[in-house]
Amino acid sequence: MDRIICNCFNLFSTKHGKISPIHTEKQDVQCEAWQKLLDLIESAASGGVEEFAPLRELTQEERADIITLPPTISKLKSVKHFILYRSYLVRIPPEIGEMESLEEFTPYTSHSLHWFPYEITRCRNLKSSTVSTRALYGNRKYRPPFPFFRQELESDDYSEITPDECSVCRTKLDRSNIYRRWISLPVATDVLPLLVHACSIDCTNSLPQTPTGYVSGSHIGGYHIKQPPPVDF
């Protein structure tokens, strides 16, 4: 029950040079809540529902056991509004990019969601998003730093967040040679920090231009990345 409050940004301090690491904890796929979520997704997919709010069907204790979503969300081809209000999620899987009818995305007050997969940009019909932007890396209010990816070659450190395919060209990824990059891009009505898993420098070089007011271009994170000054609201 303690996962509803994320301390990542409380721990970060430009004065002391601290950056909270990216969430890489594992989802318990044997718990009852996960099995219920799998069933809810299968039912929604077979029923062709247009609004899907699976967490409403779980108790608070069960919601606390869900820190990511199953890859089977790729089956939700008819869902137009995906509601994840006040979740305990720490990441969204790249399969959200397969939700081809998605028009509205509502993970509001999911305070442990600090970034989103680049694959969400494949949702071409997505017009509206309601995200707790102050919980995002690089947000305009506080400019918390992006976690630093130390090297191009990684072992199993990021296995929980790594997709099977290149985020850009969809080539199967060689897990011994992955180029991880952050990039801030408009997604529906928000500018979101997106995590790219690329197969090559060519793919990272092909990423879109970032909007004014955010870190320019893609980057590996860390304090050496200069961000624009915070913006008061």
C-alpha cells in the first residue's frame, strides 16, 4: 500500500547531485490482481468496448499490486478512452502503441509514472491526454533530472523496461546493443518524456524535433543535460 506515494522527486537534489534511478521493479505476475487484469483485458478485447477503466474493477489492495500493464493491451483495438486514474503504475508497456483506436488517455494522479514509452506516438488517433505532468521527468514546473543511462551496452539492468523491437524501426532488438534515449515530445495535449529503445544511431538520429521549452533533441539523461529554467504556473 505504500507504492501510491513515490519518493523519486523528494530524493533528487541538484545541490547534492542525486538522481533517483528509473523504476525497474518486477511485476508479480502470479498475484490475483494480475490474473484479474488479464481477464478484464480479454473481456474488453472480445467485447469491443470503447471505454476501458480496468482499475475500477479492482480493490485498492489489488490496484497496489499492479505496477505495469500486460502486453495483451495490444488486443484493445476498439478502446477509444483508456482510464488509469490514480494507479500505482510505474511504467506503461510499449504495446500501448498497438491500441489503434485510442483517442483519450487518462492516467491522471498516477504519481509514479515519470515517463512513457516512445511507442505511444504510434497512437495516431490520440487527441486528448490527462497526465499528472508534475510527476514527469523534465517537467516545466520543477525540471527534475532524467535518469542517466551509463553506456550503450547493458546487461540485465533494464530488462524489465526493454521491448523486443526497436522503438523507431521495429527491428528485433539485440539486447547487447541497445541505444536508450530520452526525448520530450507532444503526445495529445501534453508534452511527455518518452523513452526510446533504438537498434542503431541512425534510428536515434531520425527522431522528431523537440518543442521549445524542453531539452533539445534526444539524450541519455543525467545532470550534464542542461534543461530550460522552470516555468511558474
